[in-house]
Amino acid sequence: MIKKAKRIENLPPYLFARIDQLKEEAINRGIDVISLGIGDPDQPTPMPIVQKLCEEALNPANHRYPSYEGLLEYRQAVANWYKYRFNVDLDPKKEVLSLIGSKEGLVHMIWGLVDRGDIVLCPDPGYPVYRISTLLAEGEPYSIPLKIENKFLPKWEDIPTEIAKKAKVMFLNYPSNPTGAVIDKKGLEEAVKFAKEYDIIILYDNAYSEITFDGFVAPSILEIDGAKDIAIEFNSLSKTFNMTGWRIGYAVGNADLISVLSTVKTNVDSGVFQAIQYAAIEALNNLRDFSKESVKIYQRRRDMVLDAFKGMGVEILPPKGTFYVWVPVPEGFTSTDFAAFLLEEIGVLVVPGIGYGDYGEGYIRISTTISEDRLIEALKRVKEFFGRDDWKSKKPSLLLK
Ligand SMILES: *Cc1c(COP(=O)(O)O)cnc(C)c1O
């Protein structure tokens, strides 16, 4: 028997692995499974970006170890993008760092900040990486409850004073995975004020900054006066340019936090393949309007999901961003039972809300990163199934325990 480290042993069971297993089993039983599970853009990366990669891949100068912090040209392109998009000034040498995707940066930032027992405030429901990275560093995650009655925004008075005083770091993520909620500048001002009052570092995850609906424009936390004293923002090209497979992102903001993150990174990984950095420069400089097209697609799909559930009498708070819809489960089901139920009965895979934290119970997450044909088919199956009057008497047999 291999003896694992306690930090691995003590991790909560990985729900998504169990879901994958159920999906496999369903497929093996011959079920045509439609996955509304993972959030991963189905559209291709724009061709000019791919072309740039191909050109740069041919240059042997790009075949060697890249610098840890990223090409200055890449960091400058990020700074220019922040000036153009958010009117935020960044020093590319001290306030920008290249990342192998923002996930990598979020996790490494925790390694640089958290000692055993340190409290980290994590949005709940939220991206599982926040809690897990905290646990891996032997810190203590504490939930920032995000409730529907507050439009899935934090109520800072919900955090007990003694916890706030002890907390060292907080994660914040809007547009939010999984709820699709957004925050405005006033909300961010309140977050910065709370964090400054209790001396808490903010790790702001803005991965969906360009995926917003109904005319809403997502702010950067760095737009808030004084935010740069305490905050670092993570973003990537993954969702903005359909580049999840490429692994390129960046951290921007407080120079000391950038320096800590850089110290961790230089010791555990290397920079981003330079050809990919050049392709990313192309995207940031010359494809600034690309996401407007993606937004039209995601908004149309969101509306299809909202319409379908409305027709079934299910009330959903319409998401203002991301490509997720956060749907309440019927009474009498846990989120996990309900997800298993949908998979078993109609071959539709969704993610149970409990996978995003205790406050995610009572919801499932639907991702719309799937072709419209398949999305329509999935919604048709859901509608047909709930149109039958016997469905409530059925019991899911694939209970996940
Ligand atoms: C997709 C996603 C990321 C970005 O991941 P990359 O590592 O940049 O591909 C970060 N945060 C959240 C909440 C996400 O959903």
C-alpha cells in the first residue's frame, strides 16, 4: 500500500471523478449521454491566433526555456489590454506575471501566502480550486456564503468578526462560476473596504471578465481606488479567446504579491512556451472584439435554457455572465441525487451544486459549452421527462454516497 501524504489523504472525495465514472457507465449501457457538465468553450480558437502560433513554432529561438516571468512584450500586451479595457495602469515589469493558466497562479499564490492553520475566505458556492488549494497548503477554508436572496453576492456582515480578524487571504470571483452572478464597482469597493479593515489579501479571479450579458461590462478589482495595495487579479485567455487547451494566463496587481507568486513559480515550474506567448500577444493586441461574438452565442444558449425551465415553472435568477446556468433542484432531492437522476433517466449530465460548497446544495450547474443541437435535445428530454406525471415517484438508484 502506498502511504499518501496527509494533505492528499485529507482532501474531500473528488465529486467530479465520481460523475465521470457514472457517465462512463451510462455510455457503456448504450445511453446517448449529453454532457452539460464541464465548462469548456466548444468554439475554436480564432484562426489568426493559431496562425501566429504556427509561425512562431517554426522559430528555433522559441524552442528554448522561456523566462519565468514571461516575455516583456507579453507583459506589455497585458498591461496595454488592462489600460484599454479597464483604464488600469500597470507596470509590466513589476505588476504583471505570465501564468500557465490562471488556475496554476491561484494555487501557487496560496503556497506563497498560507501557512498551516491560516484562514482563507472562499466563496461558497465557488470554484473548487479555492478550497482545495487552501487544504493542500494546510490552511483553513472558511465559506463566504453566497445566497440567492443577495443575488449570490457576499454580505460582509455574514463573516463573524473574529474570523475576519484572523483571515489572511480571500478569494473572490465574478462573473461567478458556478452562479453566473456579476458584481459592480460598488460591490468591489465594499469588498476592498472590508479587506482593508481586516488586513486581508484579495485574490480576485476575473476569468470570465469578457463573458457578460445584457450589456453588463465586468469591472477589474484594480479599478477600485487603493485595491492595488492589497489585491492581485488573475485572468487568462482560456475563456476570452477559446484557449483552454493552450494554458496561458496572467496575474496583475500588487507588486509584492506578484513577487511572492514569482518566487514560488521560479522554484516549481517554468515559463510559458514562447510561441504561445506570441500567439497570446496577437490575441490581446488585435482580437479585442472577438469575445463579443462568443457572448452572442452564450447569451442565446442561456436564453434557451432559461426559456425551457421557465416553461416548466422553475424559477432561475438569470445569469449575467459566464456560460453556466445555476438551476434549483426540485423539492425532495439533494443536488447529487438529482444529477444522478437526470443522468440515469434521460442521459443528461449536469454538475451537482454540492460540488461547489455546502451553499451549493439545492442547485445543479448547467454548462452551455455544447452545440445548440445537443443543447436543444437535452432541454427537450428534460421537458418531456418532467411533463410526465410519474417522475416524482421514481427514485434514483444510482445514489452517490
Ligand atoms: C475556467 C476558470 C479559470 C481559468 O482557468 P485557466 O487555468 O486560466 O484555464 C479560473 N477560474 C475559474 C472560476 C474558472 O471557471
